[in-house]
Amino acid sequence: MSRIRAARQALGWTQNDLAQRAGVSTRTIHAIEKGRPCRQATKRHILNALGVPWENRADYFTVAKPVRRDKSRPEAGEVRSA
């Protein structure tokens, strides 16, 4: 179970209750509880609504995986020698 869901249920709130208090959609709460990623601002709103300090965000949200760079393609501004 997600920590967001557990925290919400501990307060006796529905997904709709949390969504209203956080200023996001119920659909967003549902997606986050399923482990979907969200914007940092959305995380802040949800944690504030739950009364969770920002410093504890890693305990409540999945950490985004780093994007691997395709080494066969040059990065922006990089010049490939022929």
C-alpha cells in the first residue's frame, strides 16, 4: 500500500477529501496512490494537506529513475567529429 494512501486513511479521509484539501483532482490522488509520478508542486500540495514535512517526501513518493543518455547520439550543443 502506498504511504500516501496509508496517511490519508489514517486521517479518515477519502481520496476526494485529500484532493480538495490539496487542491488537486481526485484522479491525481488515485494515480499517485497507484505509484504514478507527479510534479514537485503536486507533491508539496499533498504533503502539506497531510501535514507531512517536505523533508520526508522520499518516504511518501517513488523516486524517479534517472534517464539514460543514448551515447550514440550527441547532446544539444555537442559537436561530433567525423
